[in-house]
Amino acid sequence: MFRIKFILPLVLILLCSTQLLSNTAQPGIWNAGGMGGFTLLFPEDSLAYQKIQMQEEKISIQLYKGFAVVKGEYWMYNETEQDISMRSGYPIDASYETEKRGYTLTEMHFDTLYQLQVNIDGKAVEKNKIRYEAQTLHPKLDLGRIQTFGYEDEAKWYVWDCTYKAKSTTKIEVYFILETNNASILEGYDKNYHNGFIYVLATGATWKPPIGKGSISVELKDGLGIRDIHGISPNSIFLYDEKRNILTYQFTNLEPTKEDNIAITYHERMDDFDFPKVLDSSDDYFREINQLSSKDIRSNDFVTMEFDSPFSVPDRTAMTLGVVLIIMIGIGILLLVGIFFIIRKLFRKLK
């Protein structure tokens, strides 16, 4: 009977320690709401490679608790004497690589785009002409090492056909909604659950460099404030206007690399979040984001901000070591108690 009583606590302690020291997953941000930049180049479109310049890129983002609304505006100039037709679009259900403190984060996974709407020179692209395709991209491209989440050979895209008129500027305008509520931030053995948003700026490689000028504006909605942001990468590119609750990043002549890709973590995960209800109101949210995109946002109205890393989670190493130490002390005490009872039992027999 004593042996059972003695062994059972040890088994329970070992099981607890196994949970505490479970296998670590690949570090990074998983299941964030995100978007790869507007781009695309399949092998059969290779004659169009870098013959069209993105003169201007304007991204408007409104972050809510659990989701984000995005409007992208792109002014594309065809410098050649001929019209160029190619497929354009966005990667979905994808991941990309970035680097942090000397190791690679390969699981910057972002979810699909919802309620996607596309306008070309002010005319809406019909829904049935926005296709879902999975194809291998042209080998010349390095789109920030975008790949599918399932490590398949072919990336998945929302695509549509577009003709860029010779010596003319074509304006592409897109709207969509992203769910940000399901993001997990992993680092070592530690995990946190925040809302996560990703924008892969590096996917402009299809176009003739550089991007002439651009802006990324983030408005905090739904009662969110600057204190609700846990981290942004890169950490010091955004300026902040406290009165309008808007962050902005403005640039000129940029040739983006994977170091320019943007990741934001904010607020906490909500267990009872009703995303389908959000999608039912998509037209209202798109009207709201039109107001943001029409605002005159000048960087001299803002103050410089520096944020923590969105990849970091609280360091639980010390806590884990403390728990392990407690477990070891507990095992030692149990052993001493066991030895004490064994010795006492032997003395009784000797008497």
C-alpha cells in the first residue's frame, strides 16, 4: 500500500512536468489575418516582367477587435508602347519567411481574404472573373518566399485578368476583410493569443522598381487605442496621431524586401467573436474605410513611435525553471519521507 501511495504522486508530478516542457513549435505568428501585396506573375506572363511600375501604393487599414478592413489603391504605369495583359492578384492561405535575432521565422501564416471587391479604373470586376487559382509562379520571382501554409509546391491566389494600356496609368482598387482573432504568437516553448495582422510589402517584385511613393495608414477602431498594440515590426516606421487615433508609414522610391514586411499584434483573442456577423455588414465597413482613404494624412501631423516586437511573448523561462526546481524539491521530499517510513518500519521489526 505504501508503494502505491509513494509512486502515485511521483507519476502525477512527472505528468505535470511533461506538460510544462512539451515540444516547441516553429516560432512566429500563426493564423493571422493578412495580405500579400498586390502582384502576380505566372510563367506564361513573363514578357510582362518589370515593365509596369507601381507609381503609388496607398493602403488603408482599420483594425477592429477580431478583424481588419483593408482598402488598397495602386497606380500602375505601363511605360511601353504596347498594351500589356497579365493576371494580377493576392496570395491567400499563405506563409512567408522573415528573420529575427539570427533565426528564421517560417510560419508567418495568414488567412484568406473575405468579401474581396476589385475595381479597375473605377469599374468593378465581376465576381465570376475573380478566380481562385493554385499555380507555380515564375522562377524569377522572390516574393518574400511566399509559400502555401501546407508546404505544397503551388501557391494559392485570388486572381483576375487586367490590361495595362500603353503609356498610361491604370488604377487598381481593392477592398476586403480579414479575421485577426485567431492569431497565435509562438516563441520557444511559450505562446500568446492576440489579434494578428500581416502585410507582405515585399511582393512588389513583379513591377518595375522602385515603388514611386506609398503610404500605409492604420486607424484603430472599436475603442482600440495605442495601448492595445502589443507589437509592430518594423518597430519604428510608424508615426502616430493621437487625436485621430491613426498610425501612418509613408515612403518614396522603395524597393521592398522581406525586412519591410509588416506585422502587428494587438488586443486579446475573444472566445465568443462572431465573424460571420461582421461579414454580413461588409458594405458598411467598406463605406467606413472610404472615409479613411479620403483623409489628408500628412506625416508632419504625427509623432514618432517605437513599438515592441510583435513576435515576442512573456519570458516564462525563469518561471519554468522555478517549477522544475519545485518539482525536484518535491521529489526529494517524497524520497526522504519514503526513506523515513522504511527506516521506521525496519526499527519496528527489530524490536
